[in-house]
Amino acid sequence: MRYQFIRAVIAGSFLLATLASGAERVTSSAHGEALYLVLTDQAEELRRLDPDVDSLETKVRSWSVTRPVDSGILDMANTFTVTLSIDGHPVASWYVNTGEGTVEPRKLVVQPASP
């Protein structure tokens, strides 16, 4: 049991050393890369949009990552729209180009309420 713990600590140390060395990050999907870019590039904006994130409140946060179908953008392989919703209400959206590593704010289109 003690040796398993020591092996886990050594393995964790190697993992942290690899991450700290700036080794190339492996992503699971193009959609995951788009979300990663928003989370890292827009960290300050996300804290401003969701100041209660460190409290014990229980609002549901969800992310949507889609390819913009009718945007007129030719590079569909690398272009995504990433949207953050809190309790089912969109609060922010971004255009992301994973090929270039760019993130640009996108104006939210607010749907009219149903009668």
C-alpha cells in the first residue's frame, strides 16, 4: 500500500513536470479546443459575468459549442461559436477560430419571449 502511494506521487510529479515544461497539449476534439480557448483567453470576462462562481449558489452553468452554419465564414473546420448560459439564459458568446487561436466577442441575439 505504501509503495502504491509512492508510485502515485512519482507519477504525479512527472505529469506536473511535463505540463510545466510547456509540452504540446493534446486536445480531445476541435469543439473542446474552442471551449479551452474561451476559458483561457476570456478568464477575466468570465469572472465578471459570473461573480458568484465561488459562492455556494446552485445556478446551472452550461456551455454550447457549435459550428456557425450561416455565418458566411469559409473556414468551417476551425470556426466555432461558444456560448455560456447561466440558468438557461445566454449571458455571453464568442466567435472562436481554433486554427488561428483567436477569440472574439459575439453579440447575443435575444429571442423574444413566448406569449
